[in-house]
Amino acid sequence: MAKVVMYSKIPCPYCDRAKVFLKNKGVAFEVIDLTDKPDEMQAIKNETGWMTVPIIMINGKLVGGYTDLKALEDEGKLDGLLV
């Protein structure tokens, strides 16, 4: 199974949607909460080039946010990334 990491903060409706989506799909994932951690938030933004949360990584590669995750699922590409 792939390693899935999600950087999130509170409040974040798209983070919540991504968590529910992954749970419903039966995917194990790690959540790194960046609430009240602006330096860490900026560091991951600089590292990935992604400026909003959630920042979803699969096996160390940036997937994007919730809508990107959902698009991969809709295109039938997500399962291949999760093996």
C-alpha cells in the first residue's frame, strides 16, 4: 500500500472532504496538522509549490488538493497510485 500523507489545518472544509473520501475508500493515511504552525506551513508550500491545503502526497509525490484527488478517482487513475 502506498504511503499517503495529507497536510491540513483547521478549519479547512476541503481537508475534511479529503479525509472522508480517503476513509470511505479504505485508504490508510497520515495527517500532519499545520494549524498554528505558520513556519511549517510555509516550508511545505515552498517545498511542494502548492499554496493551499490540503496538500496531499502519495509516495512522496504531490497529488494536489481534494479536487485533484477526486479528479484522479473520477479518471480511474487513483487506484494505480495507491498500490
